[in-house]
Amino acid sequence: MLEGILYQIRRISNDQWFWIVTFVLAVVLSFWVGFAVFRYWQIEVCKPAMEVIKSGYG
């Protein structure tokens, strides 16, 4: 079983490796950038609201 998988991996050409790596990097980077933007948006948008609540009810 493992030998068959290794044989299939060795049959992948350089062009196919390029597209596989490009796709994986695009997916990983898109999630990473999305998480970073979401965290920045959450901090910048929610912080003033939290400060208003603290100052009003604190």
C-alpha cells in the first residue's frame, strides 16, 4: 500500500508539484490573512464600544 502511494507521488511532474504547492499556499495564506484582518477589525471596532460601556456603566 505504502509503496503504491510513494510510486504515485514520484510520478507527479514538476509542473504538477508547482500547482499543488501554489494551491496549498494560497489556501493557507488566505486563511491567515483573513484571520489577521478579522482580529484587527474586531479589536478596532469592538474596542471603542467596550470603552463606551466601561465609561458609561463603570
